[in-house]
Amino acid sequence: MSTENMALKEVQTSPPTDTQDSYLQRLQKIESAGLHAALAGQTTYTALKNGANINPNKIAIQYMLRGDCFDDQNIPAAVAMAHQAMGNMACPNRSITFSELFSSVNQCANFLHDLDINKDDVVSLLLPNFIENHIALWGAEAAGIANPVNPLLEAEVIRDILNAAGTKVIIALGNAPGNDIWQKVLKIKDQVPTLQKVLVLFGESNLDDGIINFERSLQNYPADHLTSARVIPPEDTASMFHTGGTTGTPKIALHSHANEVANAAMISSMVNIDQDDVILVGLPLFHVNAAIATGLTPLSLGATIILAGPGGFRSEQIVENFFNIIEHYKVTSFSAVPTALGALLNVESSHNDLSSLKYAFSGAAPIPVETFKKFQDKTGLKLLEAYGLTEGTCASSMTPFENRARIGSIGMRLPFSEVVVAILDDKDHFLRVAQTNEIGVLALRGPNVFSGYLEEKHNEKIWINIEGKNWLNSGDLGRQDEDGYLWLTGREKELIIRGGHNIDPKSIEEPLARMEGIELVAAVGRPDSYAGEVPVAYVTVNDTNISEQSVLEFAKQNIQERAAIPKAIHIIKDMPVTAVGKIFKPRLNWWQIEGVIEVHVKENFNGNCVDDCIIHVEKHEKFGCLATVSLAKNSEPGAIEKLASVIDQYHFHYQIQVRD
């Protein structure tokens, strides 16, 4: 008897008569017409102008402060009172038309030009998901280079990013209850030598300190043209997005205007976005998904976006009212990370009319089989898994809308994108293209792939030369099946992905290595049913007085990024190493998988069955690794089914066997 993870069977969720040829036929038509036919504009500025010209008076962006403020006729009394006391910062529900948005983008660009921002100057944004974030983002790209920064990072990390980018102007939220953005800005602004001005949203000017109000200043500038008379070449840098860890020199990806408009066109061609769509945005605008996939893409085509609170899915009452929001605004699609989809499973929706929904995107981390199935069953919509990198602007592959979804697959390549599975030698040189279902490194090419990182040292070994052409080494391991679907099987690069947020293990390992008495440190991800992964650390020590708790306390005090603080410390006698002495992290990952399974075995079986259970994880040629749970013959079938259902919440592959 054997029970397998459904991902092992590569489950398909549509009728068997529907084949991959459906998308491949459409893909051929799209690509034969050429990329130029799909572009909304040559630059982000002209793309937004295109969106504004389609229906100038239509709402471009709808914003709500909290999830219970989606209906402007039924604003909670306490929220209305806060609005009266605090002004526009606390406005519960507001919107902007396409005409007003494009006018504001012009005004922002002109304001920045007046502050001596030119095409190579950097404007860093430290803003929540307000309408003004879009105005600042696209205005900065029209005047110079936009640099959206995660305001949840520690002040010192933000400072390092601004210094690496050479920031000339900051646009940041002013002093707001429950938000420490402004406190961080005040702490670091004098530590950024290139900084000339700070523009404060919903705050007062202090000219002596180089601080100018943002939103009121816009009104002083023309709204119908760029005073710089700038004609933006598509190859000019549009934005800088920070990617990777928080230690060492920040790794900053450069996006050209051509990259961003191309990826918007590739995404819209894949899912047929048009002016009738309404797209709910719950991800932060410092992330490429919100900026490009659910930002530039719909706005350039005249589609409305709904900003679900200043913190997206983190905002108060957003998750609880998610399906009410969808019904009220007749939302057609949204993007989410697996953790958000898991949270939405607990929200009652049987009373809601969700008929407007066509699909939802899931990305940033693998989605557990059980979450995928339950969410589709709950909502009736199609869940499209997507894959992309900041280095690829945003998206490179996705489940085709018209095809069968294979749970766990990242779909097929987007139009105009090229993806191959490459077999490399031990020096990362190309040997050959992988065979069907053979694991290799995903390599990417296309108009969405960036030209490189800001600092040249970060560009070492990121390109694979295949027949004289440069392909981006994604650092992700994967395979392509016989139908052309792509599957991730692991990571060549050692990132821990917690709730869609990338954590560089070095941001954990380097601080812990400074603790006296620690010899070796290795940080890996532990599978987590909610966050996908959480960080843990293995250490070896030369001081027997060191405890796991003392190492954890040291971690809390010395690791800058809160999300990177390990959930557990494991002191081990010997660190697993390769034949050449390098720490063998896959073994540590496998130990964590075994530990997670062991917890659930103990929850579902009695003492004797637990004692007789054998859990083993090893390398697998097709799936990267495979966990085998071997149970005694007298194990209860009901408990086995329950165990399988629990393990389905994770994204690793497994099989359950009952010994004869």
C-alpha cells in the first residue's frame, strides 16, 4: 500500500480533452505579430499615457485605508473621526481617474526636475501602498530613476541601500501612527552623502533641513507635459530594485524602460488583460509584482487597480473583508503569495458573489498542494502559478489560462520569453540542454531580462554563454516535462523564502559566526505550512557552555533583519560537508523535512506506530529530493490519510509506504 503526494502524480485540474497545444497555438500567433504589437508604449511614461487615453475619466486607482472601508457609504464611525482629526493621511476611501493620475505623474516628474533630478539621478521611495506611491514611482521614472525600498527593513539596511544607489532625493511618508518610516528617515538622512532633498508625504516642510512637502508641492507644476522636454530612450534605466540579502554591499538590479514595458506586455498577452479588468493589489509596491504585474500592466491598458490598504494583505481587516471587496468592486483577478492564500481559506465566502473573478496569480514561493486544491474549490476560480525574478523584471513563466493546471508547476514560458533547463559543469559553464525531466539550472533570456546589477562585482557568474548568447543564470533548479511545463526542484542559490520574502543565509551566518565559541554556521529553511519556509541555523561549537538558547539570544541582538532571525538553533557535533570540504546544505534541508514529518507522525499515531516509523529524505533525480515515510503494517488507514493530508500543506515531495 502506498499513498503519494499529489504533486508526484502531477495532478491536472481541467478536463483531459484540454491540452497544452491550446496555449502553444496562441503563443505562436502572439509572437508572429512581434513584441511591438503587444507594447502599450516604448517607455513607462508613454505606456501610462496610453492607458490614460483609453478612458480618461475612468477610475485608475481605488484605495481603501482598511478592509472595512471598501464601501464609501458605510465607513466605520471611528475611522471617519480619525480622518477628520488627521486629514488625508487617514482618508478611508479615495480614488483617482486615469486623467488625474497621468497629470499627477507629470507634476511629480516636473517637481523632481526642478530639484535637479535628471536621467541618471536616483529617487528612493519609502512609502506604503498609497495612490501617491504610484504617482511617485512613475514620476520618478519619467524624471530620473526610481528606487522603491522596503520600508520595513531596519534603518541601517535602508541607509546602505540608499548609499549603494546614490540616492539624490527621498520621497517618504511623514509621521504616522503605527508607522516608523519617518523616524527611520530622520535617523539616516544625514548618513547618505549624495542626498539633497527629502520630500515628505502628509508632512510639513522644513526648508532649513532640506525637507519639502510632497503632495501640496505638486500643484505648483504643469500637469500636461514634461518641462524637461525629455524624450526617454527605451534603454534608459527606469528603476533600481534591491534584491538579495541585507549584509555586505546591497545587490541592486537595474531595470530599463524597455524591460518594464516589455514584461507588462508579456504578462498582458498571457492573460488577456484589457480595460474591463479590475485588479486587486495586496502586495507591496516596493516589490516588482505590485509595481509591474499588477501596476504598470493594468494601468497601461486602462484597467482599474484596487489598492487593498497601505500595507496590502497586512492591512487591518483586509483579509477578513477580502471577498466582500471582490464582490463590491467586481474584481476580476489578484496576485497573492501562498501564505495569503492560506489565510483566505479561513474567511467565509459562501454569501459572496465571486462570479467576476477570472483567475488569481500565485508566486514568490511554491504553493502547497492542499492550499491549491482548497482555494480553487472554495472560490471556483482558476489559480495560475507564476515564476519570475527581479532580474527578469517580474515574470518569466506562468500557467497558461486555457490549459490544464498542473499543481506545483510554474507553467510555461511567457510570450517573447525564453527559458531552457541547462546542464552546467562545476565551473558553471554550459555543457548542454537538459533532457526531458532532467534537472538542471533554469536559464532565461528575453526583453524582460535585465542588463545586470548596479555594482559590477555582483555580475560575476550571472550569465551562461549558450551558443554565443548570454542567458541569465536564475540560480533555480528545475526540469521541463514532456508537455513543456516547467517545474522547480530546488535552488542552486541559497535563498530562504519566507512568505514570499527572500532571506540571504549570509545575513544569518555572518552575524552568528562572530559569536565567540562558534566554529561553523549554516542557515537553511525549515518547511512551514504558513510561510513556506522559516529560517533555522545549524552551528558547531568549541565551547560546551554555549547553549542553543544563548545562540538564539545572540541572533536576536545581532541580525539586522527581523524576518531573518532563526526560529530555531541546532548545535550539532559535525557539520555535513562535501568531498572538498564545503558545507553540504541539502543534508541540512533534508533533516528539517524529516523533523517536520516526525512532528506530524507523532500527532497522528500512537506510541508503537511512532517508534516503528522510519522517515528518510534523499536526493531524487526528478524532484530534487523525496521524503519517504515508512509505516508499520498495523498502522490505521484513517491516520495514514490524515497524515497525507497534513503533509500536503508543504511543498516538498513525499511518499507514504506501509511495510508488509
